[in-house]
Amino acid sequence: MPTSRPLPLLCPNAIRTVPRSFAWLDTRLRSSQFLQRMNAEEIGLYLYLSLAADKQGLSCWRLDRVEREMPCFDLVALRKARDGLAHLKLLAYQPWHRSAIDGCYQLLTVPTPAPTPQRGVGPSPIGDVLSGFGGTVR
């Protein structure tokens, strides 16, 4: 986050460095308001898969192992989280076979949201204006 003046280092002897094994999170998760649309389980699974994925976003962790390492989530919640992340187009998932509950995951590039029209910019149809005041158009 840019500031008008430099921030002080709070712990100069504990500055983060990039380790050999490095994971990253795209800041568009926050700036494009994906975090606001995600529940705690989805955020937790996304974080876990981000830490487990290779540089292309691929990983194949079993959900029971994720559950053991994140005991605050059960298998049902993790499956729902997986489906929710896929619905948000943040995760692709392919089971190993038709009846498998586990498979391969790929974290996807964070989608660019469709631009939302700004209110009050440009002309509005009169029906839209009147309906905002509880009026009706005949």
C-alpha cells in the first residue's frame, strides 16, 4: 500500500525474504473484492492450496490430509469450499476418477471482474428514475 512517507520497520531483524520454496497470493483477491464474496472455509482452502501449489498453481493434496492440517474445517466444509472456489473461477478441480473425492487442483488467475456501471453517470431511462422513487411508468 503506497503511503506519502515511508513506514517505520517495526522488527528490523525479522524482515521477510523470499525463501527457496515460495507461495504467493494475488492482491486482486482483495482489490477485486473476491474476499468479500468468499466464506471462511473458501478463504482457508484457497490459502492452503496456495501454500501447497507449484508455480503453475497445481497441487494434488487429499482433502482428509487438508482436514488433518486444518482441523477447524471438516470434509463436508472443504468440499463445499472447493465447489465455491470453482464457482468463483478461482480453482479448477478434476477428480482422479469418476467416484473419487480427491484429484488435481489448479489455482487459476484471478478473474478481472466485469465493470459495474456507475450510478449518476450519463442519461438514465425515465422508468428507472421513477422506479427509484416508488413511482410507476404508464
